[in-house]
Amino acid sequence: MSHEQSQTDDALHVVVAGAGHAGGRVVQQLVSLNFAGRITLIGDERHAPYERPALSKEWLTSEHEPRIDDSPIVLAPAAFWEPSALRAARVERVYDRVVALDAAQRVLTLAKGVEVPFDRLVVATGGSPRDGAIPGANLPGVHLLRTVDDSLALRRALRQSRGLAIVGAGVIGMEVASSALDLGVPVTVLEAGERVLSRCLPPVMSEWLLREHRARGVRVELGVGVEAITEAAECAAGRYVVRCRPRAGQDAFDVAADTVLIAIGVDCAPAFLAGTGLAARQGVDVDETCRSPNAPWLYAVGDVAHVLDGAGGRGGLRQETWRNAENQALAVAQAIVGCAQPYRETPWMWTDQLGNNIQVVGQPDPRDEVVLRGEPGAGPCAALGVRDGRVVSGVLVNAGRERRFLEKLVASAARVDPARLADPRATLKELAA
């Protein structure tokens, strides 16, 4: 009888590598599903697992410095993470980092040298922020933003800063730009691409958001690479000089700043899986039950999980969103206890910038036709992505109540009459019916 068939739940040892939002929720869901075995949660942050969206917004701008011990970002219920509660639930919390995997023996090695055997492994390591190998990225006033400690360090720096330079115009970069404006800190954003939020907004909405930031005083330079970050001479306008290389035909220039944030995305290939064939650049490949097709004892959840589309293992989707971390954790826990369900999640994310709430449903593609309902910047509006007569994505600005109807439109992939789609008198609720 195989190892898979012979073990009962009460004999299983599940190890969750990564103690962030997704990993913490897997543990909570396993306990709520009455998993009878042992659970070990491994992560090197000394905090209880927490949600990250506030780190680039409220944590930077709040009047008083936040404390995670009494913060609502801790995965509720906070009492779950008390040592006595963890012991009662047969959960061991290990404050360390996984550095190696022996796949044949199913043994993890931790940074402190401890070896941890397991029966099931959940990879929930999220992503590591990239620094782009920019010379000077390790200077003390140059920041990355991923953790509570990162956010607190950036918060303190901004309160003493005469200027902030942000490398990268993605969600994190532009949220921090908005937060810095609230603090009265001048901001320059440097983006190698041609649009802001190019991964999640169609061009028309990128252009609107760019206008909004520039109108509020943010300097945004597009098509610009960063060659180096150097310390400035004494009495200079800023503590650092960011040396910029624009597109061909334009002169190089420097940006002075006291504080620099590098926000150019994350790497999601876990280092401890290097050489095992279980992870690649896009993360850990898993099937629709969040299980590795190459190792039936391995699952992945959250930012690191690359869910294959099922068509012979070609293509797939990896989501760096709050909802994916939240809901995929339940799917993984159900699979581990023998109640696997196909995990299908319509992508959804939000960002708050300059007093605007922006919600994105689906995966906008710049090649799709865009139907505007309302005018960006003139009250609530929507930009719907249409492909082959079907709504495949949408962006809502200050229209969050419409999200569930937009999600229904995107999930159903039904054909919609273009004239009705563009007519604001036909509500999204009516179109989704």
C-alpha cells in the first residue's frame, strides 16, 4: 500500500513554509476543518501572520505609529496566535527560514540547521521584492516594501524626508506616492515602461491615473531606467542622487532625494526549491486543486502559486492579491483533508490612491477593446475590457458597489450587446442578469 493511501489524518504532519497571509490562513483553515494531524508553521518574521495592503497606505500616513500587536491587519481572530491556543490546536510555530528541501526524504532544512520532516508541504513563501541589482540599492536610505518592519522603516524615513524617489510605477509605487503626498513629501516616480500600473490597468485608465498624480504635483518620468543610486555631496538638495537613463535621444538626468523606494515587483521562485524541479520563475506550478503535478505531497498558495490552466499544463495564472491569499488558503486546506475542490477565482484587486478607490476585475489586456461608462475624473466610472463581444475585465473608479455585478459579467463570459454596454442607463446589474 502506498504512502499516500496508508496514512490517516491523525498521523500526518503538515508543514507550511511561509507565515504570511496565505500561510497563516492555511493553518487556520486546517484547524477549522478539524484536521487531526500535526501542523508546523515556519516563517522568520517575529509577528503573527498579517495582511499586507495597509503597509503602503494607512501604516505610512496614520497619525500615530502603528503597532502590529493591536493592529487589525493581524489575521483574525488574533487570539488564535496566542501560544496557548496554538498548543491546543497542535500547531507548532517555528521562527526560522527554510533553506533547503530533500524531496526524496521529505525533509526541510532551516537556516539554523534544524531538519524538519513532513508528510505534506505547503509552500506559502510569497515573493521577495526585487532591487533590480541597481548599484547603491543596499544604501541605508534605500527601501524595499514587503513587511511590517519595511513599512515602519519607510514611515520613519518619510517623516524626515525632503524628497522621495520611487523606482517603479506599479501598485506599490503609486500607492506610496499617494501616501507621501499626504505627508507633504515631494515625490518623483521613475518607470522603465510607458505606463503607470501597466499590469492591471488598460491604457485609458493608466493615462487618467497619470494625469491625476501629475496634477497633484507628483513628477512621473516614463521610459526611464535607473543606472545607480549614489550618496550626494554634502549640502546637496538630497541625501542621494538617482542617476537616470531615459529612452534613446534624450539626455540623462539625476534626481535628488533623501529617501528612495525600489518597487519593481517580486520574485516568486522560492530559493529553497532551487534544483528540485518543483518551481520556476513564475512560482510553483500547481493544478486546480493547488497541488503540484510533479509531487503529490506538495501544495502552493498565495503569490507563489502558479495555477496551470489544465490544457496539458500550458499557460496558467499567478495572482498577487489579497483575495487570492484569503480564498486559495481554504482550497489548499480542503485538499489536504481530502475534500479537494477546483479552485477558480475571478481575479480582483483594489488600490486606493489620491482619494480614489480603484477596483480591477479580471485581467485587463491592452489589446482588448475598452468601453467607458462615465468619464474618468468626472465622478464614478467604469472601463470594461471586451474581447470577441464578451466582457473579460473591468476597472471601477469610486464605484465599488458595482463590483459584484462586474464580477458576474466577467465570470459568465456572456456576449453583451455593445450599444447596451456603453449606455449608462443600462446598469451593470441589468447587464449581468
